[in-house]
Amino acid sequence: MITVNDIYKEIARVLKVTFPMSKVYRDTIESLVVPAFNIQLVVYNTVGFSEKVINRKAKLDIVYLSESNTRESLEAAEKLTSLFMPSFKIKDRHITMNESPEVKIIDKDLHYLVTFDFFDTFEKIIVNDDGTITVVDTGKPEVDWESGKTLELMERLFVDGEEQIE
């Protein structure tokens, strides 16, 4: 399972390595040091695909705050494209970029909008009748996602009282 925080962390890690002279911010910038990146979530939604799979879509604005000029921002855009296209590795998966990144320059600063659109399992939260909460990872096949109960794996198959051997 990949969360929005996982996406943020991996982008920040890759930016720090690729642009070692730049600071990377995620939230409000209190004392800005340029050049810098600010990663902002623009849109995030999930759509149910099946009982165990959802379609996650996260659009992020990676803002490059330039130290000097527009040319510096355009060079950053080229490097970002090389990082994100055609896919970007998060955890153990390579997320293919189905949409081309949007590139905008506003007052010499780059706005690089990239969309992550992928299918994933999720954690189902069940509030039980007794008021307890059960969290079920739908990616684990041995768990019934509706009840949260562990399913017993069948060791032997019997049909009409006869053991079936393969």
C-alpha cells in the first residue's frame, strides 16, 4: 500500500539527492532559503475499483523557488521530467505517469504539476458492534475484509468424503 505521505517522502528524498544545494519544504515556509522546493498537494481522491482495490490519484505541485532567473527554473523542469517520466519508484513499485507533467513559470518560479494515478490495496476500518475497531489490510488474501477475521487455509481438499490429491 502506498500513502500520500509515502509519495511526499520519496519525492523529497529524490529532490534532496538530485538538487543538493536546494532546501525541500513540505508545509508552510517560515524562513525561506533559495533555491528551494516546496511540495504541495493540489488534489487527492480515491475511487473504489473492487472490494479490495482502489484507484488512488494524487496531483502535486512541486514548486521550485529560483535563486536568480527563469532559465534556472527551466533547467530544473528538465531534471524533474527526467526523474518522473516515464515512471517514478515509490517503495517497491514503479508508478507509470499516465499524464504528462504540467510546467508553468510564474515570476521566475517553476510550478511542476505531476499526477500519480495508480491502483492499490487499502486498509479497511471496521467498527464492530462491541465498539472496538478492526483494521484490515485488503492486500492480504488470508483476511476476510468484511469481518476482519483470519481465514483458515485449506490443507487438504475433500469432495463427497473423498480426499482429492493433485
